[in-house]
Amino acid sequence: MKKLLFLLFILALATTTSEAQRKAGRNGGVFLEIGVGAREVALGSATTALSNDANQFFWNPAGTALTSDQTFSAAFSYNQWIADLDHAAAAVGFQALGGTITVGAQALSLTGIPANRQNGYADPILQDLVTDTETSTEYDYQDVAIGLSYARYVLDRLALGGTFKVINESIDGQSAGALAFDFGSVYDVGVSGWSLAARISNLGSDISFEFQDNPLPLTFSIGSTIYPVQQDYVSVMVALDATKTMDSHQAVFGGGELALYDILFLRGGYKFNYSGSSDDGTTLRPSVDTTIEGFSAGAGLQYDMSGMKVAVDYAYTSMDLLDSVNRITLKVSK
């Protein structure tokens, strides 16, 4: 396990340190960084070591691995993202081929955007510079990612997983695509529900618009979860992640979950060195905030129905300067 974590760390470090400055601020497919799942976001996105859940398709593919007594897991999420953008995601995992196969997709979209076809050029001479050939008064924007993951327990307490996904971005008749991979591991230490995990996300090709190559938001994260309290009627889980994305600073995500009778769940989290962090600025301008996301909190209800678990989760995320974000997720598992 130590060798595996070390290998993942070296791979991410070698990739990110040499290109972090070159790629900062101009990533493509940035919608891949939007947190999926109300439970995961309520925990401050400290999700790397969560397991046995189809929603881990969007975080750590090793976490999608189901145990031998599980048949399938499905999750459907929606949130009204900033600037009236609609963000939806779904993942379904089931036992197959000696492990777990999970199919997942997410989309970020906005329709009916007013189109300024003159590009602001009032002078007829400048109209020759306009390259926009569309004629509609409105246009649409959409980002989509569809993928397939496979995960399995290679040892009793060690799960490994990988995801292949196809990414497409389109706006006003123009589109671009990319291919990407995610890899991850989750190790159950065997004490107090303690798990250690590592993941690399969005390792793939660039997205090219108008001859501009835009790299995907490559992300490396190591994380841990532990249950310091485990009783019949109450349990407490604490999660912590150290995360580095290609286009931002090193951040630490933390969160906690209180479960009562395995029915009611209360959650909270925060992203340290993430909310309100600033870039270094230049000689021509001062530093500027690079993110606006802040504290998150949420709750969930879970109920057993004829041997099937049905859960509804909610999360609230405070946003600086913009409207706060509300998420809801429906989960079904057996």
C-alpha cells in the first residue's frame, strides 16, 4: 500500500510542478471541478477515502467498488450552479466481471443566452473582422462528460479503480472534446473504520477551441476517513483531504458527519486555503481572488425499503459575491 500511494504521489508531483504555472487560469473542462453529490459537498469535498458508493465515480473510482454483499448502487444529483447554470449528474454501479462497473455522466448547461452578433462593432468597416457566421438571436452552452469505471478489491481491504471518460464542451455551434482517465485506491486500515486513499483525476488530452489548447484540470488528492465514535444509535465520521489541482494552490478539505440510528445524517465541511485564496498578481495588477466557494453544510435521510436503501441528501454551499448553491441527491443501493 505504501508503494502504491508513493507511486501516485510521484506521478502527480512530476506532472503538476512542471506545468502548474503554464496552465494556471486557462484550463478547459473546468466543470469537472464542480463537486458532485450533496453528501460529498457537505463534507467540504473531503471525499477521496469514501467507499462503496456510485457517486465516487466523480471523485475516486476505487470508491465505487462494492462489497460482496452489495448488488448495485445508484446516485442522481442536481444543483442550480452559479449564474443560473444547471448542473446534473448520475452514476449507476453494479457487480460484474469480478468487480464493480459504474457508468456515470454529468452536464453543465445554460440555454437562451442573448447573442450580440455584431460583437459590438458599429463601424461598417470593422464588420469585416467579424468571424461569427451564426444568425440566431440566442445561443446555448453545454459541457458534458460521460464515462465508465471499473473497480475491485484486489485484497480484502484494498480497492483499486480506474475511469475512462469522454468530455465535450459546446457553445453557439462550436464544440471541442477530450479524453481523460481517473485512477485511485482506497485502503481500509482495519481500525475504527479508518481508510486511506489517493486519486489522480482528469489525466488526458487538451480541449482545443480556435487553435487554443486548454489542458484539463488535473487533480491529485490523498485523503483519510475515520469513525472515532461507532455505536448502535450514533456514529461520527471525520474526513480530511489534501488536494492539488493544476490551476490552484495546495488546499486541505475537511468535514464531518454525525449519523443517528443510521437514518438521520448531519454534515459540515470547509476548504482550507481554498476559499478566498488569491494569486500572486503581476507588476501590472494586484492579486485577485481565485475562488469564491466557502463553508458547506447539509443533511440526509436514509430508509430501508424491502432490503433496499433509499437516501435523500441535501447540501448548502456559501459563495462569496455570488448566490449560494443548493444541491440535492437521491441514492438507491442494495
